[in-house]
Amino acid sequence: MSAILLSLLLQALLAVRLYAVPVAPEARATSPYDVIVIGSGPAGVIIASRLSENPSRKVLLLEGGGPSYWVTGGTERPAWLAGTNLSRVDVPGLYSSIYSNPSTNLLCQNKIRAYGACTIGGNSAINAGLFFEPPASDFDLYFPAGWKHTDLVPSINRLYQTQPSTNKPSLDGLYYQQSGYTAAKKWLVTNAGYTELDINANSARKTKVFGHPVYDYANGRRGGPVISYLQTALKRPNFQLQSGTWVQRIVRTGSQATGVVVNVGGTISTIPLTTTGRVIVSGGALKSPELLMKSGIGDPAVLTQLSQANQLGGLPSSSWINNTAVGNGLFDNPNTFIEMSGPTIQAYNYQYDNPIPADRDLYLTKKSGPYSFAGGSCSFWDTVQHADGTVAGVQGGLGAAGYQAYTDSMTVTMNIYGTSGLKSTGKVVLDNTNYLPGPSGSVYYSNPQDAQDIATFIRRLFDALPGTGLTPLNLNQTSTVAQIVQYITSYTPYTRGQVNHWSSSCRIGSCVDVNTTVIGMKNMHVVDASILAPLSVNPQMGVMIAAERAWELINKLMV
């Protein structure tokens, strides 16, 4: 028996102990539940798991999509993973393949008018797994009382205790594909005066800081709440996960939710709540507002259109809850790709079907090497101060390879975001044909200050380039701030890209109250990225923190 085959056999046997076996098809829910959570993304998994810790509560977690990770029954994968306990989702290095080799099993098909996952784990099953703690200032500046940083410290601590994370994902303890990191360190630390640090250990610092990305991986595999929370919940007799179940609307009598109407394989039925039960909407910043609207909660103009199209289940206008905040304030990070080339750069192209044999074997036998992480070599942050004292956050990172017209072996992509403090927002809008949610056109750069801030950041970065050997290829290094503004707001393959970090479409104080209760309702909540203000970091960890905080608040309401 070869060493590789023996190693794979031992890993498969060990996995039986470390991970639950893939779930069998779930029995369909019919009896009343004390809690129904709609959506098994990071927030939905966490809030459902936490609420099921009380054994007297019957908790149902609904997911429209199907399996993802191997542990959930996911089996989609390239041939080189045959014989392992890994699906494509489990391997961090296959992250980017979701774009080059799309999956009809993982992505939302005809459910949203944007890019996203509809599967167990939601976007945590397809994203890079970045796990950055938001700075305390995000909560203190942009969140209401009850959601300040001091209020969230217990939630943050519980999350760290439950969810593993690492900035050194390869299990052999080595960093791989570091030519970008080395070049960026000379550029940013030596030339631009950035500080190299452990990002989460110094989470409060988001001005001129640089370091290795942090991921929510575990044991060399993709992690996230599906691994860290869901597997524990599934062992409880009072918890049930039901996938393949699309919620069409929430049934309510006035301000009291009484159940949810679901479509399971074309069969429509209603799953009831107990008389003291609660429904928690965790479908994400596009789907959650859609579900509220189709439950008769939202802008009256939109509700009128839905009613005329028979999308409200016959709910009379006298029972509508009119609230224009539903779907309003939608945010995504405005994104720019800058292709950076240099003689010391060594690009690396991840392959779905045919990875480099040595790298394939290193991952399969030791969960190490390039396939043990999503490919980003570094992350960095800065801030832009305004005359009125306000601040805009900006963020960047280097990928493993170039993009579009710039894919030679000495080019990698620098990804530039605008983050917290940006002023442009849009709304969730439903199309007039299938009434599916998507973003309005005002999400990006509707306020010109945002483009000015991001261009200022890019100009600062370019000012520090001399002597590094790095050259931007798709944007002239001598461009003025005004020229950079013109470029980043134009429509090219490198600009105005959707990062799909959707958030802020059902904000605390206008759409939900501080307990996450939908305004106008008694027992309906929204717990997902919808309730977050824009953060200084990728939103995944912030979503998880919000779910932990929401558990505290909802749990008190249910006592």
C-alpha cells in the first residue's frame, strides 16, 4: 500500500471520529415548532444552534438549498478527491473554482438576481473563509445602544471559543505562495509606514496595518458554523435541519406570526409555530427583505405591486405593515482590481481538476500546501479622514494570480475595497417578472465622496511604489486622484465589481428593533447581515457576532 493511499485511509477513519457522517434525508416537519429559523447561512446556523441549547424548545432550521460540505452530504468534487471525505467545499484552495467551475448545487439558481450561495452553510460554504474581527469603533460609531462594543464582548468571546480560526492554515505550520506578501511588505511596511501585525490580535487597529489573512478553517479544511455549531446541534433531539425547503412567506395574524408557507419539491404546505413560538429570518441581505415583503411587511408601493401579482397569499391591505426601511440601505463594498506585476512575483493558478501533483499530494496527505488556504497572501487597511471629522475605511489584499488580460507568471491582483463610513447605499428591489430580489443601481458610488476616498487610498499606495519593483498594469502609476476616480467609477472588467458582501438592508432601529424584532411584529426577527451597518472588514465574522448577540436578546424574550 502506497504512503499516500495509507495516509488517505487513516484520514478517512479519523474523520468518522472528528465529523458526523453526512446527514440522511430529513423527515419533513409538520408539527408546531417553538422556533423556526429560515436560512442556514452563518447567522441562521448559530442562532438555531444556540436556541436549541434549551432542551424544552423545539427548533427547526430550514434551508432552501441542499448539501455542501461532505459532512452535510455534499459529494460534488473533482476526481482527485475520490476516496476522501472531502467535497469541493471542504478544500480551501478550491474556493476560486466556484467562479471558473460554477456549481448548480451550491449557487442560487433563479432565486436572487445576484451572486450567492443557496446551500447548507450559505455563503460560508463558497467564500474565502476570511475571519476578521471588526474594530470596536465600528460598533461604537455605527450601531445603536445595546449593540456597542462593550455589549458585544461576551458574544465575541463565545464565538472565539466555538469557532476555530487561524492565520497559518497549512497544518505543517508553513506559509506558501508568499512572493506577494514579501513584495507587499517592502512596499507597505518599509516604504509606506504600515505596521505588520497579527490582525485579529490587534483588531482595534485599522489605520496603516498589514498582515496575514485570518481564516475560519479547522484541521486544514474549510470551517465555519456548519462545522463548529451545526454538528453539535444535530445531536440534540429537539433540533431539526430540513433542507430543500423554500419558504414562500410567513403566515401571520396581525402582528403575530403563526407559521411559514413552504415549497418542498413542488408541494406547498404550512409549518406551524407554537402559540409562544418565534420565527427568525436569516436568509441574507437580499432574501430576508424579500421574504418580509412577501409576508406583507415593507414599502406600501411594493406591497401593492406584490398584491396585484398574487404574491401575498391573499393578505388584505388592512393587514399590511408599512415600513419603507425594509430593503433600504443595502450595502456592498465597491471593488477595484489593480493588476500588479514585478520580477519577484510568482503567480499561482489554482486548478479544480488538475492541481500540480506535488501540491495535490501535500494537501491530501498532510492538509498542507497551497490548497490549504484560499490564495490571498496579505491583507491591509487604512482610513481616510474627512474635514467634518468623519472617517472612511479602506481595505486591500493581494491574490495569488492575475486577472483577465493580465495573467502572466509575474502578475497578481490587488483587490481594493471601500468599507465602513462609506455613504453610498441602495435598496433591495424585486423584478417585475419573477419578483426576485436584487440590488438597485445606487449601491456603488451614488455618493461621490466614496470614489474620492477610495481614489485617495490608491494614490497613497502608488506614492509608495518607487523602489519596490512593482508596477500597476491596468491603471497608470502616475494617475492623479481625479483620474483614479474616473477609472474606478467606469465600467470595466476591473472596476465596479460586485464583491457580494451584501449587508445593511434591514437595519437596527428602522427595520428591526434592538432585540432584532421586526418593527410592527411581536414574534418575528431578522438575524443576518441585513441588520449590520457596513463594517471595516469582510462581514463574515461580524455576522457571526451579531448572531451570538441576537441569541442573548431573543433568549431573554423567550424566558
